[in-house]
Amino acid sequence: MAGMDHSTLGKRAGVNINTIGSMEKRGSEGLISGLDKIQQVMRVLEAKGIEFLNHGEPGVKLKRRELP
């Protein structure tokens, strides 16, 4: 969805590639990584237009882009 692989996401977020893989494998289960690592990954994904949903429809989606 963000157009980057685990290696790129890990480098941009400053976390190990294995951490990214572990987060993805957990799916809808709770993450076990530290809050700081989760937030670092979230910031990188949000900068790429990913929106995290926690209100009645858990998951992620691409944010709507406003027309100029």
C-alpha cells in the first residue's frame, strides 16, 4: 500500500527489518514490539499517506488526496 519493502521501511523508521516482518505477521493480533518502534513505523507510513483506523473498522487505508 505504501509502495516500499520491509528493508526500506525499516531503514526509514530506524528499526530492524525483522521487526517489520514480525509486525506484519501478527496481523490483527496485538503487536509485541515496543511502543517507540511502533510509533516510528507509523510515522513513516503516515507520511506515505497511510491512515490507521481504530474506530469501528480497524485496519489501514490510503488517505484521500485533496484536489488542487
